[in-house]
Amino acid sequence: MMHYDDPFRGNFDSLEEFADRISDLLQCPITIEDANHRLIAYSAHDDYTDPARTATIISRRVPEKVINSLWKQGAIPALLSSRDPVRVASISEVGLGSRVAVSIWKNDEVIGFIWALETDRALSKEDMELLKKAAKAAKNKVLQLHMRKNKKEERVQEFFWKLLTGHIATEEEIKESFKAMQIPTAPLFSIIVFRFANEMTREIEKQISYLLQTTQQIQLLLYTTDQSDVILLAAPKTANQPLQEFNCFIESFATKMKERFHISSIQSGFGGIYETYTCIEKSYKQALTVLKMKEKFPAQIHSVHGYEQLGIYQFFDLLLQKKQQGEFANSALRKLQLYDEKHHTDLVETFEIFFDRDCNVNETAKALNIHPNTLAYRLKRIAEIGEIDLHDINQKVKLYIDIKLAKYEALH
């Protein structure tokens, strides 16, 4: 049995030296991470390691699949609520061997973790006490890193808001600022906005930050918050299918917020995907347009996230402006509206749902809870009263857009 009087007496020049000291005492590999599972330090002279630790050292962060497994197993929730070491059983599917972990606390906040990989023996109660002492001794070193990071973060936040509001005019100046602040760049990017039902508390901000910092589905370049919005500058991992990558990330983020932190009712949207950073402001405005349209037309586009996937809804603000200036009107729609008002019919709604269902008779009849023959009669009456040719796609599209635009105008 090992005895530890004051194993961490004296100063350590670095956290790497500190990790080596713990490793020497426990005779097992050690890694030290920040609160978002980014690698801070690890013991260097280890005879054995496991695939999860190897991947963490190579990428300087814990693989997302490992983090997800640790959440499901209950290890991370336990570490976020306890100051005692937590034993973690092996999870072979993600290459994780059995280990013991302890949280590094600053008052009531977890600022890091120490992980001890059990190799040829299980750690004893006395070893566990040593890990607990190590967590206390590591606090100041980890806190220094934490504070330096926060000071840099303030400068980065100001820079990001300048980008979002178009206050940096040239691409060259933007790239120089990225380089000076050591912010990674990417060939493609978009602005993603998550809108929460209520204004965010400090605790919710921490939970969001944790999820964003640990994701590996996209490349997160910058992020900030604004009341109930979380705003990201994000890049796809590959250039092949960026829309799909962003959509998958958004769905995954919402699912994890609900499963891990019991937060739901998150709306989301992302702007156009661009190559030049002077387009950040444009992408941000487009993301806000997506959110506005989803609020106005929840039934039609609740599952749409991207500006490029909005279709005709992209143009509604411009079209409404033109309409209000008296530049165009739709006599067919006006005739149908007057007929509905006078005869208490639903011809306008029938046509809208018919077009919503891609002009599929059976699906439209089902949605309206009427017989297909009844629908056929209504469509005939729409053509007669509105004096439009329902075989002409241009006339049908124009009527459909004007119906949607009238709804949008009524909501303003």
C-alpha cells in the first residue's frame, strides 16, 4: 500500500510536470482536461494507454463519441455534481478502458478534470484520496489558464460583433485580425443562430458553451450570445455537403440540449454559405430572416433551418415592400377572397393547401377531410371565379405566392 504525506508540496513549473507527478505516485497514465474536455496536460512516460486516450492526445480534445458515451453512462453528470473521484467502467465500443476521474473545482464551478487510466490494477481508496488532493492542488494552475482564456475571449467577442454588424470593411483586415487572435479560418462558413424560448441564465450559457466546445460535427470558429440568441460562426467539415452537415449539427444540438439539460423549444436558422468573411453580416441577417419566417409560418417551414432552403420565403420582405408601394396586385386572389367572404366558402385555403401538397389530389383531399371529387369541383370553381388557368404553372405559382404574402402582411 502506498502512503502519501504531502505529495504535492512545492511548486510545479507546468501542468505537464504535475501530471507526471500524479502518474509516478499512482503508477498509471494521467490526463488533465479543461471543463470542455480539451486536453491541458498528460503524463509522458506511460507504458500503456487505450485508444480513447491516444485519440485525445493526438487531437488535443476528447473525441465526441467518447463524451456522448460518458454522458449516457452517467460519468459526466456525476463529475459535475461531486467533488469525490468517480469510477468509470470501460466502454469498449469507443475504446475507453476503466479509469477514475475527479473534477477540479473553483467555488461552485467545475473548471477541469483529472483522469487516471487503470492499467494493471484498480485504484485503492487511498489512491482515490490522492486524486482528490491532486484536484485541489491543480486548481490554481488550471485557473490561471481559465483567466487568460477569459481575457482573450473578451477581445474575441468584440471582434465578432464587429463582423456581425459590418464594422470591418475589408477581407484583408478581417484575416489579419483572425491571425492576430489565433482564431482558425475555413474556406466556407455560415452564421448559425439558435433562439431559446427565454433569455438565458448564466447556468444555461455554461451548458450551451459546453455543448458547442465539445462538438466535432462542425468547426466552430466563433460564438456569442445576445439575449435569447446564441450566434455561431461555423464551418462545415467538408465542402461536399455543407447544408447537410449544418442541418445534422442543428438537429443534434437540439436533441442534446433536451436530453442532457432538459431544455427544449429551441428555434434555429443559418444564413447563406460563403467564402469571403465580409459576407458574415449578410449571413447573419439571412439567419435572422429564417427565424422570422419560421415564426410567421410555423406549420409550413418548421423543419427548415437554412436560408438557401427557404425557397419563396426568402423574398417575402422584398415582395411585401413592392406590394405596399402599389407596384403589383393579384386580381384573381381578390376575386376569390370576395367570393369566400360572401358565400362562406374556403376556396383560397383549398388552393393554398393544394399547392402546399405539391398539387397532389389525394393528399389535399385528406388534409381538407373532403372527397377527391369535392376537391375537383372546388378547383374547377377556383379556375372559373379567379379566371386563371390551373394548368399554367406561372399563374398557379403567382397565386400561391400572393396567398402566402397576404398572410405575411396580415402578421405585420
